[in-house]
Amino acid sequence: TSADPQREEAPDGRVLLIHGDADSIRPTSRSELLRADLVAAGVNVEMVVIAGGTHASVVCANFEPILQLSNPATQLSPPMREAVESIAQFVLN
């Protein structure tokens, strides 16, 4: 059989999805659906749900995780710190 020209090869690499369970902008189910679609496409996906994480506390944490972690713990909310730690662990492994 010939290959389907419209089906693209699954991309190499990994995807990390981080979602707060207190996000009032986007429900966690949206990330779960995205994760399922990516897995079905053959993508290596990890998903982390931050307890008490809001849209802002999780989204704002994705910039320069190593620099964020060097900040004093009092400057990071618990959900943001957990998001930053998840990003750093994902990037460094």
C-alpha cells in the first residue's frame, strides 16, 4: 500500500502540558483533549496539573524556568513554583 500523502510523520521530541485545576479561563479538559490528540498522533506527551493553579499563575511561569527557580521562594506562589519546577525538570531531563 502507498503512504497517505496527507498524513504527516509524528514530530520528534516531547511536549509538556501544564494546566492549573483552578483555571477559570480554560478547563483542564481542554489540555486533556490536546494530550489525547497528541498521543494519538504519536507524540511523547507529559501533562502536569497544578493543584490550585490559575490561568495566570501557570502561564506566567513558563518564561526562563531556571531564572525563575533562582528567585527567592517567597516571590513565587506555590502554583507558580510547581509549574516552574515541572518545566525545569522537563527541560533538564
